[in-house]
Amino acid sequence: MNWPVLKDIKWLSFQLASILSAVIGVFLAIGSNSYWVLFIFLSMILMAIGVNRATKLTK
């Protein structure tokens, strides 16, 4: 990874939000709550947005 990506606040917030929503989704799945699918899907969307932003920053 390049330094511009690591110091970008938006990229960092997308990655942290993605990780947190994935963790919440796993805990909801363990507790047999049906909302876990929503959090996992949100995590995948946030990760895709973060990867897209990192790609734009490195070009």
C-alpha cells in the first residue's frame, strides 16, 4: 500500500466501518438474529467503496 492511501481519512473510515459491521454481523449470527445478513451486506459494500477509493488514490 502507498502512503497516500494510509493517510486518507475517508479510506480509513470505510475500512473501519466495514470491519465493525462485519463483527456486528457475526455476533448477530451467533445470537440467531436475522439482521446479520444486512450487516454483512453493508460490510461488503463499504469494503468495495474503500477498495475503489484506494485504487483512485494510487493512480
